[in-house]
Amino acid sequence: MRRSILYFSIITAALAQTEQKLPEGEGKATVDRICSKCHELEVVARARNTRAGWNSVIDDMVARGAEGTDEELERILDYLAKNLGGTPAKINVNKATGRELAATLAISKETASAIVSEREKNGPYKQWQDLKRVPGIDLKRIEDKRDRVEF
């Protein structure tokens, strides 16, 4: 019994350390309400971007069906730029999990999973153009994130 409690405590502590939460700030509730309809907020919390980068992400999400008023989208942009600004992180597509790819590249879980599945079936990617072999991927949609990808 004690051992079970100890294992549970260790696992709970480890999960708590890896869980990413959005920082407090004006606009957090709007991000939560609008962005969580399509993906986990952990994806947003891990990402870093410049204001222009976040603006591109928001435009892409709206093009994919995210809904919000102009005021809500501006509030989201302000929140993200202030709280999750900075240099975008790089990711090695040959080592990353689907969750990491989704978070770093701001892509859907489905696209990230397809990248991982293709890599597992046919071996590592050597260059950007190799991602064309991923079924259903639209490289033009993520072209602006090319500088975040390492091989």
C-alpha cells in the first residue's frame, strides 16, 4: 500500500512538472475559450513567437475555422505577444513527439501525428522537402515555420 502511494505521488509530481499552463494575464480567458476548442492549451503554452509570428498563427487558425470577433482576436494577439513572446523554438522533426511538433509548429494534432507516423514507417527526414511525403500535409501552410525545423 505504501509503495503504491509513493509511486502515485512520484508520477503525479512528474506530470505536474511537465504540464504547461498559460500564464496569468489580461486575455487569458479569451485564449482559453477560443483556442481550446481546437487543441489543448498546452500547445499554446509551450510555443514562443514574435508578435508578427503570433499574428500569422492567429490568421492561420481563423482560416482553419477558429471563430472570434476582431476585438477577441486582438486581445488574444496582445496576450500571446506579451506572455509568450520571444524567439520561436526549434524542433528536430526526427526526434520530436507529435505533441512537441504540434506545440512548436502550431499545427494540428493530426498533422503532427502524420509526421511522426511517416517518420516511423519510412525513416528520418533529411531536408524540408522530405516532409512532402507526409500524407495530407500542405507545406505551404507551414512554410513560414520552416526556420523552426531541424533535421
